[in-house]
Amino acid sequence: MGMRVGWTLCLGLLVATTAWTVQSQFVPADNLLIACGAPASVTDNGRVFMGDGTTLTNPTLDAPGAVVGSTTVPNANLANPKLVQQARIFTANSSYTFTVTPGRHFVRLYFFPFVFTSFSPNSSMFSVTANQYRLLNDFKPAVYSTDARPLVFKEYSLNVSDSTLVLNFDPSGTSYAFINAIEVVSMPDDVVPDRAISLTQLGAVATWGSANTALEMMYHVNVGGPSVSPQNDSAGLYRTWQADDGYIFSAALGQPTYQPATTIVYPLPLTESIAPQSVYQSCRTMGPTTTANAIFNLTWIFPIDLGYTYFVRLHFCELLSSTIGQRIFNIYVNNQTAENGIDVISKTGHADYAMYRDYLIRMETPGATKLWVQVGPAASSVSAIRDALLNGIEIWKLNTTQGSLATGVGIAAPAGDGGSSNVKTFVGAGVGGAAALALVAGLIFFFCYKKKNKGLNPAKSKKHAPPAWLPLPHHGMSNTMSTASYKSGTGSYVSTVQGSNLGRYFTFAELQEATNNFDESLILGVGGFGKVFKGEIDDGTKVAVKRGNPCSEQGLTEFQTEIELLSKLRHRHLVSLIGYCEEHSEMILVYDYMANGPLRGHLYGTEIPPIGWKQRLEICIGAARGLHYLHTGAAQGIIHRDVKTTNILLDENLVAKVADFGLSKTGPSLEQTHISTAVKGSFGYLDPEYFRRQQLTEKSDVYSFGVVLMEVLCARPAINPALSRDQVNLAEWALQKQKQGLLETIMDPKLVGMCTPESVRKFGETAEKCLQEQGSDRPAMGDVLWNLEHALQLHEAAMQAEQPNLMDASAPMVSSLMPPPMLSHPLDDDDDGSSESSERHILGSDDEDLEDASASAVFSQLVNPQGR
């Protein structure tokens, strides 16, 4: 931690306590504003743009065959129509040459596509360079211009090492280039630094030489407040700051605050050039609901170009509190922890004082075309309230060592993050080696992944499958699926795939027969993937048949995962996959029929008689054994990611089996502590640490199982909005009672007098350990299993000693308490809060003698890939 503070100090991010409130606007050494194609000067919001149709000496224009174009068509969505209603059109390589004072400059380019004579906007494609930097490559402004936002605006920060800046416009092929307006304006030194904390290089401080680094402004965002127009930039830098409404993610929008009357103080050495008053006068916090705050982050998502390093600056100003320790939060950038324990008041010493943080992150993971910025509360024991705050976001793209900022040319390593010879990184020994190993490992993983999934691509010969609903490939599912033969003249597959370890292959006709042609009266449940039918196959085995709905957003990926990955698992406490069908573009999974349905139905919300304490313990132990096997029994651990009482199913003898692996992920390797992934799961069961950081570990399952334990004890949903505020979240409420030694006061009344205090106490302690805020403080599932078995031993020992005085509802033979086979029923009003309908799957096995080696997979909910 001391090292992190030292870095922060050297970055100038911890500001001094001396305040500077009266500041004059920055006066640029160069302020060259050009209205391209204009015959005279154009005034825009008090600034005068000189027309390049007049006699200009700075810049000079070299444009053979250039054409001046103009339009009189009004456009209500243009903020500055007079400035861009004319353009300079280039049919050959052309350039503007500016004489400037050496130093860093804003370079702003305005493109407004319009039709002029034979020049159609759709025909314009060109490249733009500025001295040694390539700003745009084969750029088509018409692609980025919309009716709502017709002006295409590009802003750059370039260091000009001599007295000349040459902007070159080069048409592609027989196309043409154009430009409507140009700004070349000197920048203050503190707007763009030459160092920041590198999240790519394990938190080291990376520096880059200003002489060879250019940046493209991607986003200026005023968080929680209105957009800020250039003329309202109080620093006089004429920057545009967008409102954050278009970037804030999900329904967790937090609470915006705007206080325009507040005077912001810029402690030295900060100046107003860092960000205008209006940015610091607004913020977004998480809101007053501490319970909800504990399980989400404020999240902003920004589309970016792959293959570049990005400079991210976050602005903070505490507008709502003046107390140290009141609001302490963590910062995450692209699923990585940037900093922990930020307390704005502690850093600045006062309310209404500005501060910021700078980070670098490399974006090169295939498919990673969005950059995430998040803030979330630190552990509840650290701050007075669970809350976080952010005022502004800036994202800049750094050029590559090839000098490119152009989309599609960002191939080489970037200057400023290990790609330039003048970059220096202050970090402990071994980081370079670790980074190299990580890169090699990442490449190996990528190519192995590509190789593995090459065979997962849908077969091109399938021409009857609807879009986004492609069948499982016939011959190419890695090397685990054997080639299916055909029945003569039928075009369908044989029923059993010889030599396959993926289970039985069913023909569609066989499943039609098993379900009486998918008779609606046999429906056991309906979920996001499709309907579940009760059936009976040719050998008399009862099954649950899950048929995919082609209109569902869920499909092929989850279907393949179910079959290929989860059929390898073998354990008595995992629901077994019998087989599948993908004939006629169908996606159907066949599972054991679980006669007694979900555990939840035996706790509350149904007419089923409740089960006793001993049976509840045995069910929890069985589920823990199944999860422990997932975490440790496979070659590489499996993280379930959706542990809840509706995903613990009971067979005819009330043996627990874990089900629904639609969200499962292969766990981290020995060299990793987590895997980064978009948050998915069920509200009320989600690990708060996983929710905030998107870093999934086996301990996330442990937290969810802790919620299950409390649900088993208290017989109520994980989330019940109908209750008082302190009781809405079962995990928080029960944990509070456990710490007070009052857990017995909220347990299921049906258990009173039927369980021993020692057993309940041990059970509560186990649940408490599972529900710890930090994953590192939670036990492994094997330890949870041991403690539950201990709780059962305590109960049985007390029963033997006190049998005359203590009668347990679970003491009689199981058969006397067994409920009749469950039928499907709608979700209760007190559901667990999952945003998706739970599938009332009733899966089961008629083989009571299944051992740990029995063929087993899972019953999947096949969830929406956008999460829930």
C-alpha cells in the first residue's frame, strides 16, 4: 500500500491543501481557427474562424484542384450551422501548413457531410495525417453522421516539436476528401500528463515522452450533470463534455446530483484546465439504499478501438459530505481493481475540492471492444455508508509506435505502455517477466480456444435453421462427438451415438413419442430457453425433456456447453444428463426426472408438507458435496455461478442434486486467483465482491450457498420486497441476527422444538463464514461440507441423549413424509428476485443406487447471455 501511495504522490494526484480559487482563463499561445471553404470570417459562439477563401498567411494551403462546396439546406441538429455549411473539397493530396509555437496543441477537425454538385457524401473516403501521426485512415464521415448528430467531430492532442504542423488530406483511390473547419490551439501543460498508473503492467507507474506521443479524445463525460458546451467550459479551452446518460449501464443508475451554485476549489497544483467547474459541480452516487448498494457498482461502458492503450482520467469532488470515512469506495477499470479505499475528503481535506486519478490500460483482448469504468463501495466495515461517487470521466487513445491513431491501423504496441523505447516503468523486479508470461499464457489460451471451438461452428450445410438459431454441428464437436450415421432413407440420425461420451443421441421422433408429441398437459415448467416436458423413453425411464424455443435469445452456446462440458461430470449429487437431440434444427436436452422438484418448494410457497431439520441438514450436505466435486473433482474446477434453492433438486428419496449449469464457468487455473466475466446470477444470491469486480472465483459459489443455508433455516425468499427495509435481503438480515446471537429468533417456526440448539448454532456459524464480504475470508466448499456434517452429528447425538424430550419431524421413516410427485406451479409472489422465470424442472432418477461414478451432467436454465 505504501508503494501505491508513493506512486500517487509522484503522479501529482494527491493534491496539496493550499487552495487556489480565483483563476484566470488560459490564454493559448496559438489560437488558429479556420473556416474551410468560407470566403470570409465566421463567428461561432464568440470565436472568430478565419475563412480560408481569404488571403491567409497562417496557415498556408496547398490544394491542387480543390473545390469550395456549400449548402443552404437547414439542419436543426447542428449546433454551429454557419461554421460548417461550407467545406473545402480535395480531389488530390492536399495540406494545410500551420506555423505554431512548439508544444502540445489541440487539433480539432469538423466534418459535416452534405451533397454538393457531383460530390456525394457516400463517395468520400480519405486519410488524414498531422506531421508524423496518422489520425484517420480510409475515413468515411458519412458512416458516422446521423440525422440526430450530423456533425462528425474529431479532437486530438498533439505535441509539435518544431514550429510547423502540416495537416495532410489524402483521398482514397478515386474518392475525395473534405474538411469544414479546423482548430489548432495551444494546450495547458497539465491537461495531458506524461505518466499514469498502468493497469496493464500490474499497477506500475508508466511514463512516456511528450515529444512522440499523440492522443485522440474519445470521451469527455460530465457524470450526473448536463452536457457542457464549448462556450461553457469555464477554463476557456472550449471542450465539449457529454452527459453520462448514454453510457451508464443497466437499471442501477444511482442518484445524479447537480449543484451549479457550488464554488469548486482547485487545490494547488490543480487548475481549472483539468476540468471546468460544471464537471465538478455534478456527480452520481449510488443512492440511499444500503442493501442494494452492497451488491452493485456504478458502471459506465464505452465503445473503443481494439489494439490501443487508453489513458483514463476520473474526476472526483465530494459535494454531499464533509466527514472523513463517510464514503469510501473502490475504483475498477475494465474489470481490474485500479485503486481501493478512495476517500475524497481524506485526500483533499475539504468538501467541494477537486481531485482526479489517471490510469493506463491496454485493450487488445479479442472481442474486447468496450471499456468499463466502475466505482463501488468498499467493505462495510471501512466506511460509514455503502456508497461511491464519480464526477467526470475522460478517455483518450494513445498512438502506436507507428504513430497511428487511426482505426484499423492500431497493430503495434502503443507509445506510453511498453511500446516505445523512451517509456519508463517504475515497478518491482519480476513484473516484466510476469507480464511476458501472462502474454504467452494468453496467446496459448487464445489459440487453444480457437482450435477447440473451430469445431463448434454450425455446419454450413444446415440451410433450414433460422438466423441465430443454428443446429449443433454433425461432425465437428471437437474430438468428443463421434460421427453420427444415418438411417437409410430417413435423413435422421441413429438413436445412440456409438463411442460418444456425450450421452445418448435421440431422434426427434423418439422424443415426440416420449412426450406424446410434446403434449401441453405434460409441461413441467417454462423458462427463458423453452418448455420442459415430462416424458418416458423406450426402456420405461421417466425423463424431463427440455425443448428450446427458436424465438429465445438463448441457444447454441449454452446448448453446446451443457453437452460437451457438463456430460464429463460424474457425481451422485449432480443431476444427470441422459442425452440430447439436434435434428431438424431442434435443440433438446433430456435429463433424469426429479420426482420431488426444487428444494425451495419444500421450504415455503407450496402446499407440500415441510421437511424436518435432519432432512434439511442432509439435503444441504448433499448439495455441498455436489458443489465440492465441481470445484475440485474435475481436471479444472467448475464454478456453478447460480447456486440457489430452485437449482437444488430432490429425487424420490429426497436426495439432493445440484442442477442448472447454464451459467457455469471453468474455474481459474493454479496460476490464477479469478476469472473475469460479466456478472450473471440471481439477485439475492450474488456474491457482492463478484458483482463489484466481475472477478469470479469458487468463493462466489460459497457465498451463494451461504444464502441457501439461511433460506433453509428461515424458510423465506432471499429477497422479499414486501418486508421492512432491514429485512428485505435475507443474507444481510440473517447475518445481523447471527452476529447478535439471535439467529434462532428468525428461524422457521416449524422447526421450533424439533432441532437442537448446538446444531443450529453450528449451522449458523457455517452460514456466517460463507457470507463474509471478502471472498478470501470465506471457507472452501470442502470446509463448509465438514461443518455441515458436524452440525448433523451434533443433532443426532443430542437426539439420542434426549429422545424422550425431543421429537424431530425428520425422525420417522422418509417414506411417511414423502410428498406426492410435484406438478409445475407459477412463480410465487415472494420469488427470489431473479429477473428471469425459474424453470420448474422436475428431474429425477429411478436408480437409487447411483454412485459417485454414475454418468452425470446437469439441467440447464440456458440463460440470457446479457445476464440477469
